[in-house]
Amino acid sequence: MRKKIVIANWKMNHDFYETTSFLRSFLRIIFEKKINHNKEIIIAPSFPFLHISNQILQGTILHVAAQNIHYMEKGSYTGEVSVSMLKSIGIQKVILGHSERREFFYEKNDILLKKIKIALKYGFHIIFCVGETDIERNKNQQFNVVKNQLKETVFHCSLNDIRSFYIAYEPIWAIGTGKTATFEQVQKMHQFIRSLFLEKYGINLSILYGGSINENNAKDFFLQKDIDGGLIGNSSLELEKFIKIVQS
Ligand code: 13P
């Protein structure tokens, strides 16, 4: 089940021109540098550019993910995007539970569980994020916090559905702050998360780390035995940096 994965979460960055020129240049560089196929590379652009991104990347080793979905199939939810809309333009992956959605858009575990259910109903692959705040870590509550986030969401899923998940551990205090968790802190948490899934489902999932990964520290993170890849924010916006991370 475990694979090497790098995901670019562009958040609310890159307009149409920046998105399309990044992807075209990225494909050219991948071809020139013969970046091999033993890893999964996923790009998560903004909603308006998912369609064109998917068209550009069709038939290549790169995949596209949405950054969010609504939990209803359709209806009067002004400004929202449904999973069936995304499916109709060929999108099959989505990031859920990101701390920025939890913090700025008040997405609690019950909402996230609804989103998981609708995503699975439409056959989506889910990159599900968990992570503690600095206050929680200072109180040494990080393991309980993460376990609870999983217990109230992903752990409601069947064994069959679990195969559709990657888990991303993103300690909130390390996101966009330039403050990275130490390799040991991340390794310990990943080992813990892995053991929870092994215990409950007997499945060895891919677990990614996210939080101020850059082209200089990526390799050391990826060398840790329970880190299968990265969910990259800021450093995925610049092509050169992102290529170096992918090569790591
Ligand atoms: P940064 O890499 O900017 O810290 O963001 C991490 C993240 O939130 C990826 O989803």
C-alpha cells in the first residue's frame, strides 16, 4: 500500500497564467530530467483551474486534486462546489481536513465526516489532514488530539474505504511559519498514526508530512522510515524549489 508521494497544495495562489505555465514547464522538466515514475505527484490548484490543469496533465505521471468539496450532492449552497461537479471534469482526488479549513471555515470533525462520505460515494481518493496546535503540543496532547481527529472521521470508514486514503500529518504550528517540526517529532507521530491504522484495519497506509518543507530539508524528512512523502505549501509555488523537493 505504501508509496512515495509529493503533493503541491497551492492554496489560494496562482492565477490562470501562473497555473498553466507552471504545469507546462513542470512537464517539460520532468521529461528532460527523466524524473521516474516510482512516485506519485499531485498538484492541487484552485477550483477555477482544475479543469484546465487536468487537461494539461492528462496521460502524464502527474495528477490533480481539489482542495475542498461541499458535503451535499447539490442544492442551494451559494458559492460551493460539489463532488459530482468535480467528477464531471475528471477530478478524482481531494484534500480534506486541512487545518486552514478547520480554522478559518470552522470545519469540525462531524462536517469532515460528511465530506469523507460523499467523496467516497463518488469514488474519490482522499488526502486527509490531521495535526495539533502549538498549545496542544506544549501540553503533550498531540497524540490524543490526532487520534481523536481520526476516531471521529476516518475511523468511521470500512476497510475497503480506507484504501482510498492518504493521511497527511500537518502540525498546525509548522504550517507556513517556517518553523518545521524536528525529524524525530514527525517520525514519532507517523509511527503512531501507522500503528493506529495497522491495529484497526491491518493496513499500512501512506503517511505524508506537511509543514514548512522546503528544497533544503525535504530529503531529511523523506529519509525517515515512516514518512512516505510531503504535502507542500509555499515551496510548491516555485517550480525550481518544487522540482528539487520532488527529486528528494
Ligand atoms: P507550508 O509548506 O507553506 O508550511 O504549508 C504546508 C501545508 O499546509 C500544505 O498543505
